[in-house]
Amino acid sequence: MQQEHSLRSSHWFARGGKDGFIYRAWLKKQGIPAYELEGKPIIGICNTWSELTPCNSHFRELAEAVKRGILEAGGYPLEFPVMSLGETLIKPTAMLYRNLVSMDVEESIRANPLDGVVLLCGCDKTTPALVMGACSVNIPTIVVSGGAMLTGRHKGRAIGTSDIWRFSEEVRAGRMTQEELALAEAGMCRSDGHCAVMGTASTMACMVESLGLSLPQNAAIPAPDAARKVLAQLSGTEIVKMVKENRRLSDILTREAFENAIRVNAAIGGSTNFVIHLLAIAGRIGVPLNLEDMDTFSANIPLIANLQPSGSHFMEDLYYAGGLPAVINALLGHLHKDCITANGKSIGANYAHAVSYNPDVITGMDTPFNPVSGIVVLKGNICENGAVIKPSAASPHLMQHTGKAVVFEDIDDYKKRIDDPALEVDENSILVLKNAGPIGYPGMPEVGNLGLPAKLLAKGITDMVRISDGRMSGTGFGTVVLHVSPEAAAGGTLAILRDGDIITLDVHERRLHAALSDAEIAKRKAAWQPVYTQSTRGYVQLYQQHVEQAHLGADLDFLKGSSGSEVTRDSH
């Protein structure tokens, strides 16, 4: 049991004189008597509730469940807000602000009298942003995810966010009317929660559970299920124990924990965004991790979760089938079972007895849903520092493909020309989008899964090779090469590609190559001029000046590592 003097909050509340007077008196203004602050762990609840973040709209209620658990275990909860990122509304892209939120979280935790923290996160970027910020302080921390929404319904069938891309192409091809699209819209979001498929939000929830940062079953409980509130209360109880045992993020986030997370991500068909967020988290906690690790540790792990967009089921189905524990149990022979988790137990102990109740949703390793899984890292003269592709969401016939480039200088150029009947393109062409990277957009938006030309959709073409320095929604699918590094705006080879250049994609050989000589590439680069807009003020200017490339996690260079939890100066 920790002693009172060892609590971080005692440096505020156990003080005498005017400093202690101010700290205690202003909390009494909120009706909190001094004895509540005497010797009890003070637990911050970092809440990303916002009416502008629909995925997190139920977090006020979820926070109350967390508070019950904290009080029950003898701690005292203090809830605080941070900037919230709603993927569906925010412009130009939520990813632009992930690092800003991480700064908000880091400084909010460090500057305040907190002994431990509960991170309430749901929508895509809220999870990595909160974890990144907490890592740079490194006090006891547990994650409570918001959970996925109930599966949507349209014309008697189940639908989820991945269907938006299908509906959009159907409308552009003239096979679906705007009225039919409106009907589908009405049935898409039936409850609180984030996307119902294995998109980025669900991938992030699975990431924190597989890393050991949450209690078992955190990833898959649907948002409106009462079990989500039960887990929230138990997490409140657990964080008090974590403070008493001084179990910090650095104790949980070992190199082996990251390797476990990569393998689990392969087994569930997780989002390609997993790559960029896990690299950023590793950079904050000080664990060596690189882009090639994403390929190395997902190799030989088949896809055993039959979930959209790589499969057919939904997060709600995953929970009923046994949740992430059943997936982890099937993988235990491939995981570091001794890794410690938030509750002090090892991965092996937490998941040894989990079972799959529905083999159509969670298969066994010997009978996988798809032997192809994971994230493949590509190298070549187009992507000297790497690019990624998700084979389980791609078309097998395009895994080895050579075609002529159809090049778009930026997303506006693409929107202007993609449906032009005069566009010189066929189903063998390769669509190339430039200036969608961290610097060039800025913020690296989810535009990589470009819609196909209307005239090809009309012919029944459903997939083409697409290449960009941007990202793709975890709910998306297709033969899409993403995160090309260096990006076009940084002068990578992507920047000098032209219409008609011959490009070869060979996923088996991990290769993405343009049929250009070194001399021709050098000649084009010498004549290249950047076309992106450099911001002249504020956060966006700071971001463009300091953001790292995608293969490093797109964090700001000066945020790498930790400043710790110590506050060296008092304000009074």
C-alpha cells in the first residue's frame, strides 16, 4: 500500500500555508470537503465527450460509471475535458489535430494534482491522442473505450460504415438513387457508439486491449450494452489499485507488448491507421519500433476475425462471439504471454480461458477466415522510406499488377477530373494521388481509397490499384497503397510521377516501383517545385514545420519521448 506522502497529489493537498489553503479552498467551492483529498488517490477522468464528436456522445454517462468505481475503491475522481476529435465533422481532417490533442492531454495531466488517470476515448483519433499524451507523463493510466454502435439496418440487411463507400459508388454508377441513399442513411447509426465495423475506432479499442492498457473485453462491448458501464466502473476500481501498486504505462508498454498488438491487429484485419498511431505511441514511451516491424510481426498470422471491411460481420457480432479475448486466446501460442496488463495480470492469465462461441465470426488458427492478413510494408523507388497496404481488404488479382499511372496533383485535381469522360484511364491503370501527406494536405486525410472513374464504374469495374501519400478510413477497402514516404510535399519520388509512367505493384515481393531510371528521377527532382500551401500562422504552421513523415508515426518531432510527471515550479 502506498503511503500518503508518496501520492503525487499530496504535493498539492497536504501542504500548509497559503498554497495548501488555495488548493483546498477552491475545491471546497465545488462542495468537496478537505477530508476527501487527504491520503486518497486523486484520479483524473480525461473525457473527450463533445456534441461535435457523435461517437463519444454518451461519455458523460460513462464517466459517472467510472466515478462509482473510483469512489468504491477509496479514490476520489476529478473529471476534466480535453479537445475532442470527431472524425465525421471536423475539417480538414481529424489527423491534423491528433498531436495537438496529445499536447492538451499531456499538459493537463502533468499540471494537475492527479495520481492516476482514466482515458475515455472512442472516435478514431481520440484514442491514440490520449494514449500518446499520457505516455509522455507516465503515471498510472487505464483506458475505457466507448464501444461500437449497434449494427445498422437497411432493407432487411445489416449495414455499417464500410457500406458508405459501396453506396457512393452505386450512386455514381447510376445504380442507386439519392432517395435510396437517404433511406440507407436513416438506418446507419442506430445507437450511441463509434463505427460498427473493424474501422479505425474499433481497431484502436482492440489496440489498447491487446497492449494491456484496458481491462479484458474493453474492445468489443457495444456502446449501449449495460456491460460497457459495468466495465467502466470496474476500470474505475482498477485505476485506484494501479496507483497503490504504482503500475505505470512504462511497466505495461514494453517492446513485447507492441509485438503482441501487431499480431492481434493482423488477426482482426485492423485498420492501416494502426501503423501510424502505434509508431507514434512507441515514440512517446521510448520503445524502439519501426515500420518494418508491422510486416515482420504480422507475418504468418492469418485473419481469424470475419469482420467488415475484410469480412462480413460487425463489432456487435464479435462481442457475442467472445470478443477480443477469444481472438487473443486463439493467438496465445504466438504472443508474449508474460506481458503485464492494467489489472496486474499477464496476457496469458487474462485470456487463458476465453472461447469463441461462433466459429463463423472468430475462427481458429488452423481454419482461418482468410490466410492473408496483416499490414504489408512496401519499398521501392516510389516509397524509399516505405508505404503500406492491407491485403485482406484488397483484390487478389491486383496483388501483382503493372499499369500506366493516371496522376492527380492533389485532391482538388482528382475531384475535378475523375468523372471526365475524356480522362485517359482504363481498368489496368493505376490512380496516383499526390500532396495528401502530413505536410502537403496538411494533416494526411483519409482520401487514399479514391473513388473509381465513373465510366469504369459503369462498366462494372469495382477495384483498381490506387497509390497516395494519404491515409484510408479503416472502414474502407480496395487495393490501396497508402502512407507513401517521403510524401510528395517533401520531395519524394511520388512528387515527380507523371501520366503514363509505368508502375509495378508486387505485394508478395514487398515492392512498389516506377520504371524510371535513377538519372530520370534525379532530373525530374531537380526541376520539381512544391505545390502545397504553407500555413503562415498558428498551430497549422507549427504542424507543417515539425511533423515527421508517415513511416515515423507523423508525430511532431519535439514531442518524441517524455517530460515525466514532475512539476518543478509552483505558481503561488
